[in-house]
Amino acid sequence: MNLPVSIRTKMLPHASTEVKVYYPVVFNLPNHGIQQKINQAIVTTLNKILIEQSYYETSLVELLAYYELKTNQRGILSLNLIVYSFTGGAHGMTIIKSLTFDTTTGKQYTLKELFKPEADYEKELSSIINKKIVDWNIQLLGKFEGIRSDQDFYIADTVLVIYFQLYEITPYVWGFPYFPIPILDIADIIQPDGPLDRMMAFT
């Protein structure tokens, strides 16, 4: 069994006390190249969000960036990078982006790569989510057309969580719509020996 990887929190220096950026750094991996690959992916993704959230602009009033670990076991690291910013107006804006890695190889997984090549994962996941939308009486901005091929996701132990950004399918007041899907419910389409299969093996 692969042990959890070691993670420390770093903070970007900034002149304003209203701007705080905390981010995770993986350390003590046996393979330094793999460690560097994972950390580079984290920093690259974070910087893209910071640019989108006006981090480098003078109009920025307040910004807080932090992270959440969702899975750190069995050779799988899945985490969320969260950035809230306020540049004036009625309310601030938050963006969440998730990254999922194999810590033994440094590979970063897309949603598509979690499933068998022939699996119609978009259709199956969309059907599950659509049922939850109805069951939970979630208010939508329009008709739910299904997930994107690159839909945001993270792995939380034995659950795959599909989620949507603010305003993506719901009004702002609904926040981030999260749809947890037990891996066992989609066991027939997951990629053998992939991250979901590895997590399911211990259910």
C-alpha cells in the first residue's frame, strides 16, 4: 500500500495584507523528478487561476487562495486549489480547480483517463447528475445539457465528485454544485488499474 505523500504549505509574498496566497508543495518523494513534475503542475494551475482572478492587477481589493486535500493515499493525490478575489461590486468571485495525480509516476489525470477508452462516461455521468438535479430540486440557469469532456472533478476516497463552477449551470446563490458519485456505482466503466480502480479496491 502506498503511503500518503508529505505536503507543506507555502505562501506567496505580497505587499498587501488583504492578499494571501497559500499553496501546497509535495516533498520527500523518492523520485525528485516526479516530485518536481507534480509541484510544477500545481504552480502552473494556480498561476492561471491567479491571472483570471486579477492577482496581478491594481484593481484587486482582496484575494485569498488556499487548497484542500481530498485524497492522499494508495498512490493517488487529489486536491483542490481555491481562489477568491474581490475587485469591487456586489460580491467577490471564487474559482476552484482540481488536480489528481499518480504519485508514483507524476501523471496528472483528466476525467476521460479515469474510464475505459470505449466507455461513454460523459453520457453515464450526465445521467446520474441529471437525476440528482431533479431529486435535489436544484435551480438551473437553463436546461442541463450534460457534462463537458473536461468537466471539473476530484476523488475523495471511494467517491468521484463532479462539480461545476459558479454560474456554470446554477445561479450564484447556489454556490458550487457538487455531485458525489460512489465509485461502485460506475465500476463497470472505470479504467482497470486507474485511480478509481485503485481506490475501489479497498472498499
